[in-house]
Amino acid sequence: MTHTTPETPAPALVSRRAAEVAAALFTGALGATVVVGAREYGVGWDSAGPQPGAFPFYLGLIIVAASLANLVRGVLAGAGGAFVDRDQARQVLAFFGPIVAFVVLTVTLGLYVGAALYLFGVMLVQGKYRWWIALLVSMGVSVFFFVVLERWFQVPLLKGPLEAALGIY
Amino acid sequence: MENLNSLMHGFGVAATGFHLMLMVVGVLLGILVGVLPGLGAPNGVSLLLPLTFSMDPVSAIILLTSMYWGALFGGSTTSILFNIPGEPSSVATTFDGYPMAKQGRATEALSLAFLSAGFGALAGVVLITILSTWVAKFALRFSSPEYFAVYFLAFASFVGLGGASPFKTIVSMMLGFAFATVGMDTISGSLRLTFGFSELLNGVSFLVAVIGLFGIGELILTMEEGLRFEGIRARISPRDVFATIASMPRYWVSLLRSSLIGCWMGITPGGPTAASFMSYGLAKRFARNKEGFGKGRPEGVVCPETADHAAGTSAILPMLALGVPGSATAAVMMGGLMIWGLNPGPMLFIDKPDFVWGLVASMYLGNVVAVVLVLATVPFFAAILRIPFAIIGPVIVVVCFIGAYTVSSATFDLWLALAFGLVGYVFKKLDYPIAPLVLAMVLGDKAEDAFRQSMIMSRGSLAIFWSNPLVTGLTALALTLLLWPVVGFAREWVRASRASALRPLSVRGAADEATGGLSR
């Protein structure tokens, strides 16, 4: 995945201004969602005092207003250097991509299997370990967590088809 | 001395074999969490919290607070040996701690750091012992409007004194409140803001938010910066430690001043990070001889460490007595208290004296245990950082997601933690402060209840917030703090209209430094 982005001398992938604007739009959208959602439950006054939607309604309005202020300030502040450059973006993606894969694996195969596969993959591909070391470490970590959580603390984690097949429940 | 009697009783509660064992476990886990990048005190406590749901509250809080002390110590270890702060609150320790270690004075720097940290922590606990009953008694006079005013004050002080852009602080804080309103409404019982998703019925857990924002977010940031550990080997010999203990009285001025700064910043929601920076800055300003700061001067280690720990411990005072936590970690612990069915605030002192004084006594014991343990285990924990990041990074990720899942055994929380991780990364890079968001999530329901009850009392008139001298004073103070940035803007604008060329750089630099101070 590291070779998909071409090498270019221009370092900034996302400028600080673009990131500020995107963040302000994002928080503003969240605020607007809260406002719309709160209106469903009444934002006025009834016999029991303020209706359930009132408090979130005003919160949402404040979020939208403050986001607008951030948006204006972000635009006016000038380009302001790089938010993230190409090398950083590559490192962030190389770290974050596997995490997403880990969550997908965990939701489908359970946490222990997901964790073992994730660790194995990262150690093998990014850490350049030999396959049997990666296998040993990843299995070891999973078994360790299994013993600590399921046996000592009696906290059950998400399990998948493998645990079902082995009859561990 | 009513408090002293209560404290003695507290020692009876805290000083059992089981509790001492919990302290040792908590401190060791805390040091581990403090040493590892990406895991800090707030999310260390969040990760451990679900495992304490079934425990007795006194034991649970002893475990969690001990972990907090351990994390504070662990953060300083990596600052000194690796020049990498394990916690944001130990950034200031790197300035002189790492140069000292490079000059072969690692043992001296570490012992100085731990001992002055211990001193600061003790100062904080003594303050709690003396003041807590008094503050709680005062707070007994509070009813809903006063409570809302206190919450308002806590949040206004983030805006006014936080140093980050006030609008960013407001957005972050209000998002926290908004997340807290998702799910069941505590007064009317109706469901709010679930948008038809059954996953949202139980609300958004602040624990999952902390794990994502602080844990995953911080890890991504660490990866982006390209982490490299170039450590200095340290072996602690008892002789050097005793020599350092003997030298401690020499720094009494620094110790006292830094303790005061720390206690103040801990009680007000300034937090340990801001306290340590401030203490370092003041040490530099007051030093007769300014040479040597940043090149390995002992005061440069003593001051930030003392203030850091004094703030960390005294943050417990407003949490216990008022129900307003003074730091992100204290906020997480307060959330824990509420999950265990305790109601932080003045009534806690009347209803559960065993819990309160057991906790206070455990803070004395826990900090002594922590100083001894951290001195004994430094070489071992330093060795952990020599494990390559390709292994340790993913393991931390796994721990974070396990923690997120254990909160309520919901797969949805895994996605939520992932989303909060991304938000945390972007927010940190753009100087949105994260601590107010966490505080707001924990306090959200209480603040809303206080507001709605006040409104019911006054039949919808906001005038209730200046209906008596107490609530008027609180509201006035809060409004002053809230409007403080306007003064700053005005000054900035006047200055800008006079000369504009150099301004943006210096303003941005100052803001960056200050946000670093409040991100925890």
C-alpha cells in the first residue's frame, strides 16, 4: 500500500486551512444533526418544565454557531502550512488501515482471533519478522488476554466461530 | 480535629493487606501505562474501570487512583531516559531531565523526579485532608441553581483560561454535552437523539470516547511523528538515591512554590499539564542565575514534577467535594463513582465517610508505595520500551479495543472507539482541547438536571442564576471567565491594527503551548 501514492516533491497533502475548514464543517454538521434530532422531542415548555429536547436543542445551536466562528477564523487565518504531508499521511495510513481491518475481523471472527490475525499481519508485513516469530507472538498475546480476562477477571469478550467450534464459551 | 480522626479511621479502611496489594498492582499497571506511548492516565483508568464494576467501591477507587499515581510516575521515567514524555504532563520534565541523564546523572534525575513528585503528591493530599470537609460543608448549601453555576464556572474557566481558541473549546465542550444527552433522558424517561439506531439507546459511553480520543488518537499521532526510542540505560543504586534524598532540602523553595502552583491548578480545572509548564516557567523566571535551564539543571526536574503530582492529587478534591473533576483522569474516575452507584458531591461525605476517608488515606499510602515501587522497577520498565514498536504499537491498539468492548459488551462500541480515534487525532492536530469534551460527557446529565430543575424552580426565568449572593457570585465569576477571551481579541485587534507583520506567528505559538497544557 506504500507504493500507491506517487513520489512528488510537494510535501503538503492537506493544508492546515483545508483541515480547519473540514473540521469546522464536520462539527457544524454534528451540531445541526443535534438540533434536528432535538426538535423531535419538543424544545419548548410543558407542565413538567423544559421539554426533553430543549437542552440538546440549544447545545446544537451553540455548536453550529461556534463551528461557524471556527470556519471563518480558519479561512481568514491563511494557508498556515501543512496539516499533514505525504510521508506522514503514508505512516498514518499504514497504521490506521490495519486497525480498520482489525475491527472488521473482530466483528466477524471475534476479538481473540481478530487480535491474533492483526498482530500477525502487522509484524509480518510491517515489522518484517519471520513468520514463526510473528505467529508465536500473536498467538501468545491472544492466549494471554484470554487467560487474564476470561479466567481471572471473568470478563467475557466477543467470540466468533473459532471459539464456538472449540466449544469455549 | 475532626478531619484527623476521620483520616485515622480512613487508614483503618485503607491499610488492609488486600488494599495494599491493590495499590501495588495499580501502581505497577499505572507505571506501565505511563511508560507506553499512546496509553496515558485517562485512558489507562478507562481501560481498567470496566473490570472494577463488580468490586467494592473502596477497593475499586484505591485500584484506580493507584494506577493514576503510577501513570504520573511512569510518564516522568520516559521523559528523563528517552526524552519522550509518556504523559503530556511530563513534557516539561524532558527539558532538564533528559540532559541530566545524558550527562550520566540519570539516577540523580530519576530520584529527584520521583521524590519531588512524591512531595507534590503529599502536599495535594494534605490539602485535601484539611479542606475537603470544609468545601463539602460549604457545598451542602448548594441547590440546583448553585450547582449549575458551579458547572458553568468549571466550563467557563476552560474557555477563559484554557489558552486554546475559545470557539474550539466551546465546540469541544458542547459536543461532549451533546454526546451525553444521547439515549435515555434522566428526567422524562424518553429516548433522545438515537435517530432510530438501537445501538444508541444506552447512550455514548464516555469510557469509549476517552479510549478513542486519548488512546487511538494519540497512537496515530505518535506514528505520524515517526517514533524512535534512544534510551539511556539506568540502574538505580541505593547509595545515589540516599544522596539525592539528602540533597532534597536544598530545593525547598522550588518544592513549596511548585506545590502551591500544582494545588491551585488541580483544584481549578487547569490540570497537571498546565501546572507543570507554569511551574517550570516560574522557576526559570525567579531563578537568580538563569544559566543552565534546559541543560540539565536539577530545579528543572524538581519544579515540573512537584507541580504535576500536586495537581494530579488535588484534582480529586473538587471531584469528591463538589462533583466537579479537576482533570480528565479525575473526570473518568468520577464517572466510575457514578457507575458504582455513588453520588460525588457533599452528600458523599455524610453518606459514605468510609469511602471518602478510605480514599484519602489510600492516597497517602499509595503515593509512598508508588515512590518505592517506581525506584525499584525503573530498569524493568525502561526495558519494555526496547521492544520494537511494530509489536508494542499493535498490542496497545488491541488493549484499547478490548477496553472499549468491556464497557458494555457491544460491538458498536468498537466502531465508536475507531471514530473517536480519528476525531482525537484531528482535534489534537488542530488544537481542539479534548479534556473539556470528556468532562462535559461525564458531567452532562448532572449539568442538564441542575439546569432543568432550576428552570422548574423559577418557572423558566434565567433570573434564578442571580437570585441570591452565592449563585450571583458564581455566575458573575463564570461570565467574567467566559468573556475573558473577548478582552484578548480586542487587545489582539488593536495591536493588529497598529502593526501586523509579525503577529500571527507569535500568537499561534502561544496558543499551541497553551493547548498542549490542556489536552489532558
